[in-house]
Amino acid sequence: LGDLGAHRIGVSAVPEVTKYKLEPDDLFLVVASDGIWDMIPNEQVVDVCFQASGMLSSACQQLHDVARASWKLKEGRVDDI
């Protein structure tokens, strides 16, 4: 499944799965690709989402912009965001 060349360097179609029981005091759930998680620390993702005050599109855009800038700065390219 997917790009044969990518398989040769270790890319897998097997997802990383974590189970978490949502609690009444949980404010949001962030589902994102490694393009976000590899470039933005968990605490910063939480800060961005919390500061967006329920504005989903604003939080998504901010996370995209921060990840994109980090990719360009650290890697000189942009990967899957």
C-alpha cells in the first residue's frame, strides 16, 4: 500500500494508535499528522487550541502556520501537514 520507495526507508501504512477515555473536563481533542507533532511540542499545540477559544478554523490555521514555518526553518522543506 502506498509508495514502494517510501517503504524501503521505513515508512509504514500502520497507524500509531493511542486509546484515551475522554473526560467531562476535556476541552478538545487534536487529531493531526506527524507533520504537526514532529514540529510542534504537545504543550504548544494545547496553548494554540486553548487560545483559539473554540474557533476550530483559527486553531487549525495557526497550527498549520507554525508547523509550516518550523518545517522550513529546520528542514528547508515542508512535509505532510
